[in-house]
Amino acid sequence: MARILIVGAGDIGGHLAERLIASGHDVWGLRRSDKPLADGVTLIQADVADPETLQSLPPDLDILVYSVASPAFSKEGYHEYYYKGLKHVLKALKDQDLKHTFFVSSSSVYHQMDGEWVDETSDTTPVSFAGKEMLAAEQALLTYKVPGTVVRFTGIYGPGRTRMIKQAQRGGHCDPEPPVWTNRIHRDDCVGVLDMLVTRATRGQALDDIYLATDDEPATLFDVLEWMKDRIGDVEPDHDVPEATRRANRRCSNKRLRDLGYEFIYPTYRDGYEDMLIDMGLV
């Protein structure tokens, strides 16, 4: 069994830690708060933005998973927690003999905005600060002395992530033409993807340097909202959704991940949101 450090033990990282403990690994979860983690996971309270708090990380680690969330949606916040934070952690672990490192990134590194298909080989010249900082952090990981893998998640939804459902309840509307393409992945599949990749790394199995993690079906914003409103029934009159909701317009392919053998718990938005709507008592 492996010794695994998860930096950023929040919603996704915390559930990943729980899965890995159940598989028999030794797992440490690093987070800013002192909120307890799953039984068996050792909590490390530290802040990646402050190198002084990273001086006592566990020894003899095999795997690092870097899955932080910036506390601020700003260029400064992203630079501090994605790029610089990762560099701080790698420096703190420089004398360790890690077998593999993982960085949780996002599809914001893509610049394509005209409905194009993108995959792991597509060009990445982001214009947003979020995409630029994520890409810089990816490159820091992939050029580190230890083999590394970047996992680019698309729009994450699931328990507690109900923005789209609330937009539908408020009558959110987007014209069907021109189509605005969206991509998403359920929180449980984020955890499942990372669990599979980490497990392969602990077994010494081959991994690519980048995986684009998204469900099987890119869908237009119009289709998603109209499907939700039909399922909910009692919604407010239609009104246009904010421009910020439309800022990404591309179709993401999960072929590399599928070819590796991952089977999605929620292959489409309908599968995942249906469970959420039921849990929320809306259908």
C-alpha cells in the first residue's frame, strides 16, 4: 500500500482521501481549516501560500495529489494558490522519493470559444487569468523531476453545487442559436477519476501526462436549462442568463480517459442532475 498526501482536502480531495483509506492506503489530507476528515485520514492544517506551515510534512511519501481551491477568484489568488502554492509544496518535498504527482486543473486552460472539439492534444493559449495561472501550474508540475499527471476537470456539479439548478428555477433562458456548448462532470466522477489514476500510479502502471475529465455528452446551455425547467415544472418566467454563464463555448472529449477504462457513474448531465433534483425535492 502507498503513502499518499492530498493537498487541498476539500470536497473532492476529502472524498478521495476517504476512498483511498478504504483501499488500505496511508493518507494525509492538508487543508487550511481544522474541519475533521474521514476516519483514518490524518489531518494536516496548513496553508500552501505560507511555506512556513509546510515544514513538517510526512516522510516517505509515494504519491502527491494537489487539489486546492483558491479562496479568491482573482489573478492574485490563483497565482498564490495554484502556481506558487504548488511550487511551495514541491520544494517542501524535494528530498522525498515520490513515485508520481497529480495536479487538479481545469478546462479553463483552453482558449477555443466557437464550439470546437478539444482534447489533451489541443492548443492551450488561454486569455483569462484563471486559464493562464492554471496552465503555469500545470507546466510546473510536468517539468518537475517526478513523473506527473494533470487532470483537467470541466464544470463540476453535484451535492452543494446547485448554480445551474437555481438558474433554471429562476427561469434562466439561452437562445438555441447560435449554440453555446457546455461540459460538465459530477463530483463523484471527479473522485472516481482521481481514485483510478492514483491507483494505477501506486501499481506502477503507465499514465499519460494529461487527462481531460468530462462526461460523455457536451450539451448546449439551451438544452440543459430547458430539460431542467421541464423536470422542475414550477419555475419563474424566462429571462436571459448572465453573459458570465456563456463565457465557455467548446466541446470536450473524454476519449483518452474512456480508453484507459474509466466508467462514468453519471455519463450525462441528465443522469447526475436527475438525482440532485430528486434529493432536493424538485421532481
